[in-house]
Amino acid sequence: MILRFHRTLSLGVKNLLLHKVRSCLTMLGIVFGVGSVIAMLAVGEGASQEASRSIASLGSSNIILESVEPPREPDNPLQTGSKPPLWTQKYGLTEADRARITNTIPNVIRVHPETERTDEVMSASSRQRAILHATWPECPEIRNIQRIEGRFFTQLELERAMPVCVISPSLRRKLFPFGSAVGEFVRIEGDYYTIVGEYSPGASEVEDEGKEGAETVARDDILYLPINTARARVTSFIYGRTQYDTLVVQTTGTQHVSAIGESIESLMDHTHADHDFRIVVPLELLAQARKTQRLFNVIIGSIAAISLLVGGIGIMNIMLATVTERTREIGVRRALGARRVDIVSQFLVETVVISLVGGLTGVLVGLGIPGIITSLTNLPTVVTASSVLFSVIVSVLIGVVFGIYPARRAASLDPIDALRM
Amino acid sequence: MLDLTDGVAMDPVIRIRGLEKIYTLGGETVAALAGIDLDVAPGEYLAIMGSSGSGKSTLLNLLGCLDRPTRGSYHLGGDDVSKLDDDTLSRVRGKRLGFIFQSYNLIPQLTVLENIAVPLYYQGNETPETLQRCKELAAMVGLSGRFDHRPKQLSGGQQQRVAIARALVNEPLTILADEPTGNLDSATEEDVLAMMDNLHAEGRAIVMVTHDEHVAARADRVIHMKDGQIQRTTYKTPV
């Protein structure tokens, strides 16, 4: 039995090797079909993991409130007297909102305020526009930023509005290119601040060499300040139109997040009639992202299915030609005692070998393409074992499905008709 | 009625009764065989002669179980094979019959030895002993040094010898030959015919289609066919 199978297999391989160019061309459809399936799934998986990671970094048990500039009302001359001009009009989240949410909504641990402004930061040797991120001492755990050196500012420093700050690596390199900045001073609007630590804002650490122009502010040039310090000393915070840009609501767990989101919304609606805020629930974003990903996978799957179908039809086409060409051989084999099933298995082995070899080559292609994509475009790609396994199984199935018709056609000939060819 | 009692004690290897084969060509029915009775005794050397269209090839195809009769019965080695299913017929072909074709019909991608072993493969009978037997058969037909040659590397006579060895590998009692020397020059024709004589001497029945009187003269019995019927039968004159 095993010997028999081995003979069928070696005969099939021998026949394929006899027509190397034809076999390779036949294989090509499957190679690129499988390769593109794996590559596309890798890009999709990479994008999905990236999205999940960036959403998860917001914290899945958190709810984020953001200040939004209210829609401009049409210029009504009757109202101009009663309201302050638009450019000084205050909007957004306030300390009152923060206190109200903390005190009235159950399962809320803490409401963490954040405000960001862009301003010029100076060291002894250089100056740089940077993001001033005014916040609370719990920022590292909530925003998932990583300690590099020193410490974050403390609750005491917050309460006393002390002139301390924490610098990001990107900004530190620009202001203090020759080493540690901890213990040094930076100047903002004439006030000096002691740098107590260096903390990295995380994943998106991009070098932007040669963009030292004063007007551009890199996303990673961040200076963390206690919010009370900023509100007491820095002009853009004092006179800014918003008190808080963002409130991060920490809840006790993921199970209440959606409900809390809704109750915050209804609470806020009472005091913010013009709806100058927005609620972001990372958990819901995550669910949304997964849904989008599923749709994306369906589209990728259809494209892949079409390309594999084309490859399969290519195989069937060639095998039909082969069957016609070898009709006489089939007749001879039948005369020498081959049953129909022997002929079917002979041709089936050939298509399965073609599509399996094509599939495995396609896996190599599919492993290579994502690497090239990542190196060229910086898009993350993740090749999963399941996608490799899936496409190899599919390629074998294609060999069987598209091989069975030519093989059956070969075997259905009466021996005498086949011999007469 | 001629006396055929010579072999009456032995059952014939081939017995056909009222065998008909009718083709329909463009609405017109053509009787390629119009009711034939024929017995072939074990070890008999039978030649079938006739002009083209006489039905001799159709008869040989039916004898070889390559085609199915429209009517009539066919007993091969005592079994009625006109009613067997396709798979069993395949076994019968491989086991009881050896084919020698006019155009050799070797499989081009296989070597001499592999070609000889094809019938073994389909009988599931590839053992070291039978594979050894392939070598002996190849040597017997004079191809000792050419085991690994492909058919294309051989002359016509050599290819036909490979075909003869292949026909013998499953030890069939009946050899069916369709103009085995039709494509050969007279020297190699003599070779191949001598080989057929040897097979006959070993006790195998041979049914050979030919249109060459000279070739047919070697047979014990010659049947002449015309219009799908046996026209006359001649016997080898005892020496």
C-alpha cells in the first residue's frame, strides 16, 4: 500500500519534472495566490494589533472626556452685546465638572485632568517649541508613560504649585544634547523650572532630525508640568479658553464602562447645553475597531479567494490539456490493468503536488512580502501561524477540487477510445 | 463439420458465442461483428486475417476486454467476462491477458524496466521477486544492457521486445497481438516472430491479427474474416 502510494507519487513528480516550464507556470498562480493571502492577512493583522494597542493604551477601564469648541453661532447683531466676543469665550470642561463627576457617579475612582498648550521652552543653550502637558502626578500610570530617569512630580509639588517639570527624551535631546537633564533648569516665559525626571511618552518615538525650526512642534517634544503650577504661572494656561482639555475618568473595571459613559453624558448635558465636550470610551472604540477589522478580513478573504480561484482554474486548464495529450498513455495503462481509480489518483497526485509545492513556495513569498512592506513603509505586519496553515490547506484543497474534473475525464474514457487516439 | 476433438478434454481459454458489435455512425448502424463463434484452445496459436474493415481489430479488442460486445457471450478462462464491471475487467486484462501492439505503446517517461513493471504495479504485485523477474524478462528479450534506457533511445525492434516482456510479466495464459510486426523491417520482424514462436512453445495461447500471409503461416490456425464474419479457416499443414 505504502509502496503503491510511493510509486504513484514518484510517477506524478516524474511527469511534472518532464515538463518543468509548464509545471512552474501552473504553480505560479497558486504561489502568488497563497503569497498574497498571507501578506494581506499579515498587513491586516498588523494594522489591527496596532489599533488595538493604541486604543488599549488609553486604558480599557477609562473614559475620556474632551473639550470641544462649540459650533459657531450665526452672527446675530442682537446678541453681540450680551455675549463676549468669540475668541475670548470660554468653553469645555471645568473643575466644577471634574468635582461633579467624581462626587456623583458611582464606580469612579478618580477623574484625572489634563491640559496641553504649546509654548517656547528654553535651556541655557537653546530654545524649542514644545507641548506643555499639565496634569496630575498619576499621569505615568494613566497615560502609560515610561520612566527613563529621575522621578515624576509629586502630589505635594502639585498642591503647592511648585516650579518643577518632567521632560520627554525627544525634547531633552534638543535642549540638553550632552547628557542627563535631571537637576537642570528650563525657562518658560521668564520663570525657571527644575527638571526632576525624564519620562518617555511611549511607542511613537520617532526621530525627526533636521526639523529644528522653531515653528514646528514635534509630537514627542513634551514637558510635563503639575497642573496647578501651569495654571498659576504660564500665561497660555491662565488665559486659555479651556480650563481642562481632557478629563480621564478612571473606573473600577471594564464591566461598568459603557453605563458610566452614559451617566456622565446625561450629567454633563445639564450643565453644557451647547455640548462643548465629547466622550470617548476606549472599550467601545476597541469593539468598533474589531468590527471594522472583521469587515476588512472579509474583504481580504474575498480578494484572496478570487486569486486562488484563478490559480485553481489555471491548474485545471493545464491538467485538461495534459489529459488530452496523454490520452494514449491512459489507454495503454488501462489495457495493462489500470482501474479507473488508478488513473484518477495518478492525475490527482499531479495536481495536488503542483498546488502543494506552489502553496509552500507561496508561504515563503507570503513571509517575505510583509518584511518588505514593513521596511519600506513602516507599517506593522504580523504573520500569524493560522494564516499560513489556512492557505496551505486551501492550496491543497484547490489541487483536489480543480484536479478531480480532469482526472475523472481521463478515467472515464473507454480503454479502446483512449488507445485509438 | 470439421473434427476439432483434438483438444476436447481441455476447456478452451477463449470461447465466444454469437458475438456482435454494432456501431451507430451518423444514424446508420454498422455491424463490425455479425455473430461470431470462436474457441481458442490452451496453447493454440491463432492468426486472424482480413482486409481493413473486416472486423478483425474489433474482434481482437473484444477479446482483450477493451471494448464491450453489443450481443453475445465471451468466456475467458471459464469466466463470462461480457458481464463484468469495469474494475474487474481491468483486473482481468492485467492478470490473464498480455497485449502486444503494432505501435509498441510504451510509456515514454518510464525506463525499460519500469515499463515492464507497469502491469505488476496495477496488480499490486511489486515484490523483490517480481521485480527480479522484470530483469530476467528484459534479459530474455535481449535488452540486458539497456535497463535504464527510455523508449525513445531504442530502435523499433527493441521497443517491441520491451512490449513483449511487458506482456509476459504477469504470466498470462493468452497473448493478444495486434500486427506486432507491422512497423518493423524484415530482419527484426523475424526476431519478433521467433520470440512469439517461443511463447507458443511455452504453452501460451496466442491470438494475432495480421494481414501478412507470411506471418500468419506460423500460426496453427488462421481465420479469414470478411464483413464481420469468419469467412474460412485454414490449418497449418502438419509437417
